[in-house]
Amino acid sequence: MPLVAPEHRPTLGELLVPRIGRRAVWVLAGVAVLAAALALLLTRGSGEAKVVVVQRSGPAPFNLVHTAGLRRVAPAGDELLRLEARRRDSLFVQSFAVEPLRLPAYRGEVGGALPVEAAREIERLRRRFTAFELVRDGKARVNDVPGYAISFRARLGARRLYGRVVLLPEPDPGARDGVRLVLLATPAGGVSSATDVGVRGVTKRPFRTFRFGTERP
């Protein structure tokens, strides 16, 4: 029984076959299938597939979005979340980590307490990273939540390492709990300065989409 009713003939294939032959039609169909498969692979390989992360545990629940360019790995130390990008030979490229933040008791606005905590953080970073150099520090905002950012450069073995740490308390009056966003990148990730961290490369999306709470906008 024919698949196409007589009143709907001739089909496009029947019109093409006399001109280019059945073999050519199959070749064209094969090319179309390969093109579609290639487009799918390129889309996946570009890291544009979005992954939503919702962290419900911990003193300050949060959520964010990252692309396939970052892979979720086991947290290190007291980290709540760790995302990494590595080459096929396991060479480190970039990372985005979320750590808990607990501020000491303070009076007044949190903006007055953050520089004091940032000074302690800089000393911790100096002990943590080889050849640590402070590039910039000051007030910052992440999706309208006030915080304090520290940009630096250091060494990762023989390679240059760039970093940004953001101290981000919850946006509630008198809040002491929050998170510490730790972004690290190497030139292999398309980053050429400390101020590029979180602006270029695959850490850009989780940094810009980070929000407290479990609901996405």
C-alpha cells in the first residue's frame, strides 16, 4: 500500500529522482543527517548546555547556573560546591567554588564589617597561594547583593594563576552567614589578568547567576 495518496503525488523525491537519480537523493539525505549530527556535537562541545545547581544544605542555601564547560566535582575542605574545567590531560584550567562565610559579630551596616574580614581573608590567601600578589580589593555586588571582592595573581607551579574571592553575606539586616565565592583561572582559560576572572571564561556564568535561596528568577 503506498505511503502517499495519489492525490498528493508527485512528492518532492519523485520530482528530484528523474533529474539527479535515486543514488544522489540518498547521498543528499545522508549529508543532511551528518550535518545535523555535526551541529549537535558542536553545540554540546561549545559548553552552552546549561546546568542549574540548587544547594539546599548549609547556613546559606543558594542556586546558580553553569555550562558544560565546568564539571561538578567533589568539594575540597569545607567547600559547599566545586566546579572545575580541566584539559583532557587533567591540567587545571579554571574553577568556581562556594565556601561558607561566617562574619564576627558587628554593629551597624555589614559594609563596615566586610573590609575588616577582607583583611583577614587576604592574609589567608597569602598563606594559601604561592607568590600571592594583591591586585585590587573593594566593595562589590553580585545580583544587587553587597559584598567585598579581592582580586589577585599568584603561581600554580610554573604557570600564572589569577583569582577573585568575593565575601558575600546574606542580604538580611545584621546577617552574619553567607558565602565566599572563590574563582580561579589560568591563561589556558582565556584569562589574561586578575580582573578578567569572572568576566571571561566559563566561570562567568555561575558568577553572574549566583543567588541566595533555592528559587530561580
